[in-house]
Amino acid sequence: MQSSAAARRYARALFSLARDGGDVESVRGELAGIAALLEQAPELRAALFRPLHPVAERRGVLRSVAERQSLSRSVRNFLLYLVDQRRLVDFDAIRAEYERLADEAAGRQSAEVVSASPLRPDQRERLRRALAARAGREVELELRVDASLIGGAIAKVGGLVFDGSLRTQLAQLRDNLTKG
């Protein structure tokens, strides 16, 4: 997900507050809970994100959600501030950037792995260790399956891409054969 400069600024501000309070992981969990709720309830997302609803109404809905979700005061106030600034629409990008900052501070990095078929637990662990050695930090895998790869996998860690897919290997072979 591409984040805007504003989303990065808001995420850094929230991260700074959470770090100062020693609540980085609990804030991360609260943001994940809100994201899951918004995904499960599209009508709630529409009520909070659409500007056709007055700010006071959106603030009321958000207060109710914060109470039901038992959100901390800092997360509740942060979300209310986003409503006031008309930046709640950037929530997903803010959350993604916050998670990146939290991972970086904890010495973790996420790796997106797309494989042709589901990986067995031993394969996942071996891949995680290899990517961690390459990246020089702890790696958490985000796994997806894409049968169009035919076989193998593609891993993205930071700016590095490791493409071991059969689809790519066949394409390279085709290119080599056609060139001569």
C-alpha cells in the first residue's frame, strides 16, 4: 500500500506518542482491531469515511466504536483528530506506516512471499530464516498463493526481490532461446 506524505506524518506522530508511553504494541493491536472492524462492517466504514455525514455525527459514531472496542484514550483521541482533520480516509495508509515503524523499531521487517502453492510449516521456517539472514534482521512472512507462478516463489523484503518462480525461469529460457 502506498502511503501519502500526510499519512506518514500522522503515523509518525502516533508512533512517537506510543513509544513515549511504552504502548507501541498495544496501539498496533488497537489499530488492527479497528481495521478488522471496518473490514467486517462496510456500513460503519461508509458512515465514518464519507464526508456527506457531518463531522459531529462521525465523531459520535467513532466515540461509540471506541467505547465498544475499549480503545485507549490516545488511540481514541487520535482517531477523533483524524475525523476533525478529514484524514480518516487515510486510516489504512496510516496503520500500514505505523506497523512499518513499529517493526523497524523492534528490529523486524515484513517479507511478502507469493508462492505457487501453500508452503508447509518447515518450508515457511526455512524461507523465513534465509530471508532474515539476507536482510540482517528478523523477518515476518506475509504469505499469498498465486497458481500462475506454476512453481517456486517470489519474495520481497524491503527493496530486494528474490524471484525463484518457474514462470520467470521459463520466460528467461524463452528469451535466451529466441535471442540465439
